Amino acid sequence: MKLTALFLAAATFATGTALAQADKAERAKLVGTWEGWIVEGDGSTKAQQRQRVSEMVITATEISAKDGGGRSMGTGTYQTGGSGALRTMDNTGTGGPTAGKRFMGVYRLEGDTLKWCSGNDRARTRPTELRTNTGQNHFLMILTKKK
């Protein structure tokens, strides 16, 4: 009985450590300064661009963004999860217009392009694809990493 409990504790610790290392590696890929657009649909055409994101700064623990006029879109902390090409990223607002709000999302990172689809603060569900869904209060950002 004690050996089983010890084994389970060790396995849980090892799994937790592996997940923490995977999260750290994933966050390292996201760290940087990004710019782009909030788009309609899947954002595949320039006509779908709706709101400029002039700067989004992602650190190992926080995200902050400014709109096309240089105004704060909010600051917050974030968590990543999942595996594969489409992963989860959830943001909790800590300052500006997003303070106290939670945003559940999914993202895909392809080279220097970050596609992040998130529910706004009224969304009750996590997006399941990289596409705007106004009926579900989901929006899509397509961002390019600045050099």
C-alpha cells in the first residue's frame, strides 16, 4: 500500500515536472514583441482586418497590448496548455480595460506568426478553431513577431 502511494506520488511529480518544462519551452517561443490585427473570419484576406494591434508584448509571465492609436488594450497574466498544433492560452486581466476579466483561447504558432483566437469577457466557451465567431463572442488576432 505504501509502495503504491509512493509510486503514484513520484509519477505525479515527474508528470508535473515534465508539464512545467513543456510549458516553459512553449512560453519561450511566445516571448517577444508582436504586431498585427484583430480580424473577421479566418483573417485570410486583408479585407477581414478590423482593429490594429500596434504592439503586443509577451514575457514569460505577462501579456500587454496597445491598439493602433497606442492606447492600452490591457495587461494580464497567461497560461498555456495542451499539445499539438492547436494549444490553449488563457489570459487573466490585471490592468487597463481587461482588469479582472478572464479570456479562454486557443492558438497556433507558425514561425513568426501567432494566431490567437480568444473569447471576450462575455464568452462562455473556449474557441475550438482559429476563426472569429461573433455569436460565441470569439475574436481572432493574427500577429507577426517584430525582428
